[in-house]
Amino acid sequence: MIKLTIVNGSCIYLNCMFIEMLEACTSDNNNTVVRIHNGTTYVVNETPEEIIASVQEWHRKCRSKK
């Protein structure tokens, strides 16, 4: 799971295997819309690049435990 910060300041832990789409918002606040497999969307403070890096790190940790 990866930790993301919703725009209201609360944190969520998301199973990154369920991420379907990331969309960078065009506004000045650099938020990202995250859509998961069931259609739920979250607007988070992290950039798409930060989310991708978190997912890659999660995958690295999983592979190293084998």
C-alpha cells in the first residue's frame, strides 16, 4: 500500500494494484486525480510522478522479500 494525502489534509493508504488512472490537475495547486478500478476517485496532493515513484518503491520492496 502507498500513503497519499487527500486535499483536505487526511491521509489514506491505497492498494496501488487497484490504481487505474492518474490525472494531473491543470490548476495551480498541482493536485492529482487518482481513479481506482471500481471507479472511485481521489484528489490528492502528490504529483503523478511522486505517486509513480511510491508505486515503484512498493514493487521493489515486494521483490526484495522473496
